[in-house]
Amino acid sequence: MMIVNAYKEDLTKLGVIREKPIVLKKTVTAKYVFKGKKYLSYEDARKQILPLKLDSVDAWRKYVFNNYLGAGIPDNPDVVYYGRGWVSYNHWLGISEKTKIKKNIKVEKVQRVKVEKKIKITPQLNLNKNKKFIELSSKRMPKAIKAIKLIGNLSNRGNYEYTDHDAKFIISELKERLKKTKNNFFK
Amino acid sequence: MVNNTQKRDKFIELAKSRVNRAINMIRLISNLANKSHYDYTPEQAKKIIKALNEEVKSVEARFASKKRGTEEFTL
């Protein structure tokens, strides 16, 4: 034990020993007594809470559940400080209006994505319309493929004279149209 | 012997009509994407796009090959 005490500083630096958490002395100025317990004033308690940077009431409740807050800080400040300087949880945790708004937007987006996913998961195929689609596509696709194949015949240098630029232009034109059709199908 | 300018004219004339025709056919197919008239599964749409893409790619390959003939043949 003596050795440990002698090298305490080094050991804490190395991470072998953890320093004991600083516990606030129970003799603090401006105490409130609530149901037999002593508490700091609202502002003093809030100063202890702000560095934690909790970003929501939920986070606060989780923190309270998992950690020791220190003497004089209530885990239910809304009750303890009611009528003694209590403003709101947002004020207590230091959540500004801006971050609140950002969070709300995020939540909305997440909800929207969820809804969209749900719609995608359960698509209802209109069989009548699908029948029409299959009929027409099986008629039009061979025609389209034939038309594209015919363009390939123009690559014969024995019969036609063209530059690389011409060929590239034709291909890029076709690809662009294809991209548009793809976008139409997967809107 | 066919003149080079004649070959060029022929190419331009045919390319115009054929590319326009192909574009028109592609347009007709993209009409099928209209969900108020037709309905389709993502798989069906993928199939169609894939077939067209492959066709365009093969045309691109034919233009890129420097051989005189159209068909690539190797033993």
C-alpha cells in the first residue's frame, strides 16, 4: 500500500490507478432543503451540468441513470427547483434553440426515409397495368434493339467513312438517352 | 471504286436516320415508365435497362475496333 501511495502520481498518469471523482463538499453556500435533502442553487447546479453537453432530455435521463451527479445536484431538477429559478430542461442542459431546430429537422428526415422505405418494401403491383407493360415492352424492345444494332453496322470502314469524333458523338447521344430512360424507370 | 466523300455522305445520311430511329425507339420504351398507365416490378425495369445498355455497349465496341470488318473474330 505504501508503495502505491508513493508512486500514485506516476501510476495515475499510466492509467493503472484512477483518480477518485471529485465529490463536492457538502458544505456549499446557498442550499435548498427539499424533502430533507440539501441541494445547490439552480444556477450553481446548472454550472455543474453544462460541461456534460447533454443534447436532449433523454440523454440527461440516461446520464442520471448511469452516473453519479455529485452532492447537491438533484436528478429531478424540475421538481426540486420548481418556483426556485427553474426555467426548462433546455435551459438546464444548455440546449440552444438552433441545435433544437437542427435535431428536429434530422428527426423529420429520418421519419420520412422510414416511410419511403416502407412504401418500397410493400409495392402493390397492378396486375392489369403490368400485363399491358409486358405486352408493349415485348413488342417495343426487339424493335429498339434492332435499331441500335443497325447503328453498329455503320462502323464498317469498308463501306463508310467516319471519324472517331462521329462515333463518339453517336455513342454519347445514345448513352444519354438511356440514362434518361433509366431515371424515368427508377424515379 | 467508291470515292471517300461518297462514303462519308453515305455515313452521314444513314447515321442520321438510324440514330434518330434508335432514339425514337428508346423514347417509346421510356414511355413505359409512366406509372399511371403501366406498372412494373424493379426487376422488369432493370431487365429492360440492362438489355439496352448491353446493346449500346456492343455498338460502342464495334466502333472502337479498328478492323475493317464488322465482326470480331479470333481463333
